[in-house]
Amino acid sequence: MQYETGLFRKFLEKRGLRVTQTRMQIAETVFSTHKHFTPDELAEWVRKKDSSTGRMTVYRTLGLLVESELVEELTLRKGQNLYEHVVGHKHHHHMICLRCGRIQEFSNEALESLPRQVARQKGFTATSHAIKIHGFCKACSPIANGHRGGGEGETVGVASSRAQVGSGEPSET
Amino acid sequence: MQYETGLFRKFLEKRGLRVTQTRMQIAETVFSTHKHFTPDELAEWVRKKDSSTGRMTVYRTLGLLVESELVEELTLRKGQNLYEHVVGHKHHHHMICLRCGRIQEFSNEALESLPRQVARQKGFTATSHAIKIHGFCKACSPIANGHRGGGEGETVGVASSRAQVGSGEPSET
DNA sequence: ACTGGTATTGATACTCAATACCGGGATTAT
DNA sequence: ATAATCCCGGTATTGAGTATCAATACCAGT
């Protein structure tokens, strides 16, 4: 984590931005967890250390972290963005369970190179890519299959309840 | 298009929902274009035929169209969802230009099967997947490369202006 | 140290997509 | 016809994200 904050410091300096305590504290908080989080969750965590930190500053610093490419923005849900810190991680993608809402990560060699190749064939220079798989996780698959009888137009009644997956403090890996 | 609206009608009947003129008119409008659209854009198009149609109904019918799997919801942008009708199309994915905002489609055989396989290996039953590639389109690549000098921390100043890509009537393919 | 200028911060107000609610109207079954 | 639903559309509400702006913190040069 020392390492990640160091990178962020370097990024700020290179951009001629000030390395303030508030910014570093937000960055530390981000790097102290490997969970996905919303801006407001992050704000809450930060405020446990320094209750005076404003929501705006969290949003702004999060923007800087994304620009520095130390943090990635995930558009997995509808009305809300999730973020995750990506330094020191293997690049990965996400599977979202339609029933319990759990988000699971996975990575695969071929899935890293292929999209870029395909893009290049079309004259498109890829800088990043994201793969999102919807379906049913291990635990929910049997249940979901039980409900779905044959397979005609029966794609109903799923995807409503959302599981609550952790919400307290940020946790180490 | 006759075909697609027929499928929607069947879906409604199977669900015990009424096949109302309003719903069919919204569906027709959706199937009359292959563009991406926001719910409000759709509402505007629909109101050109029947100015009394309410925004709420458009949202609701759009929800039904998604459930029937005739229309897909894309979470490409932040604050706003895009939709596109997918029946009779080859399944495809999207490349989003960071400079001009243009959205380009592509498809690839391997990219269809691979994600599902990988998911299955993890005990996850995939029902759908989406691949999103960010980068620079053919037109913007040279410009972007020109701006980006070497390649250290220089990932700045990009991704701000958004191109306006069509806005009038829905158009045939 | 002091001063002037700039960047940063955080409270408040605002925007806008999406949702909830509710009363009136249409459609079907009895 | 009448009752019971379902459907529709207007309005109000929610909530994430953004803009504004005055106050504050920081820095460089004197």
C-alpha cells in the first residue's frame, strides 16, 4: 500500500498538483481495501479518520485516482458507479449474479489479448477493455434452474432481490 | 419489423399482459431503428406518432422489452442508459472512443464462446455477456497519438468533449 | 517572518435520469 | 350492465453526480 500511495504522490507531482493530506488520506483508504465501493461508501470510510472531509473532495480525488490509472471505474450497476483499485492486481473482469447480486472476479489470458486484436483490425486503438458476464453464480444456479421450467419465453421473475455483501469497514484483501 | 413486434405480442400474451396500442406503438418505434437510444429519446420519437404517450409508459414498456430479451440495456455511459434492439442482429459488442464519444460495434466468434466457457469453469452459469472497449477510433487515433508525447504519466487532457451523433428521427438500419 | 497569488476544500444548491405514487380511464369477465 | 383488473399518464420524489463559490491552506519570493 505504501507502494500505491507512492505512485499516486508521483502522479500528483508530475501534474503539478499539491500533495495534500486530504488527498493522501483518501488514496490510502482506497488502497487499504480490495473491495468494490461507491463514492459515498468511500466518503464514509474516509470520514472515520477525518470527519471533516467533504463529499466533493472524495469525488474529485477519486477522479484523479482514475486518471492516474491506479483506480478503475466499473459501470456494473445502473444508477451508481463502482470503483476498485487495480494496482498490484492481475487484470480481471466481472461476473454478476442476477439472483443474489454478488460480483465475482475472473481472469483469462486469451480474453486479455483478443479484444485488443479485434479492435486493431477495425482501426481502433484500444486503451482498455472490460468484460461483464451476467448469469447465476455457483450457489444460485441450481435454484435458478429449478425455477425455469422449459425454455420458451420463461425469462421472468428473476433479478429483483439484491444481496447485501458487506458494508462496514474496508478490509484487507 | 413485423416479425419483431409479433414476438413482443407473443411475449405479452404469454405473460397475461394486455396487448395495447400504446405498447405496440412503443415496440414498433424501437424496432424501427437500429440506433442506440435513451428512454427519453424514445419517448420523443413515440410522441411524434401519438403525442399523448407518457414518459412513464415508455419506461415501463422498455422494461418489458428488456425482459422479453428483444431489447438490450447497455451501460456504456455514466448517468444514462442506452438501449438497442437486438433481434435479427448478430450479437455484437461496443468500442467507445474516448475523444469523440462515438460508439462502434464489432463482433467476433471467439469472443462469443470464450467468456461463457471461462464462466462455466468457475461454476457460473452465464446468460449473457458484454464487452466494452475504450480507446480511440480510426479518426481520432492519430490526433490522440500526436498529443500523447512519450508514454509516462501522460494520460491527461483526453476524454472531455463528447460528439453529438445524430438526434432527429429514428432511421432504418 | 510577511505578503500576494494560486490551489484546494467543503457547504450548499442544482441537474437530471429514474422511480414511486395515485387517481382516472379502458378492457375483460361475470 | 357491473365489478374487478389492468393500464396509463401526470406529478412528486429520490438520489447520484456536478457546479458554484467563499473560506482556507499552501507556496514562492521578498
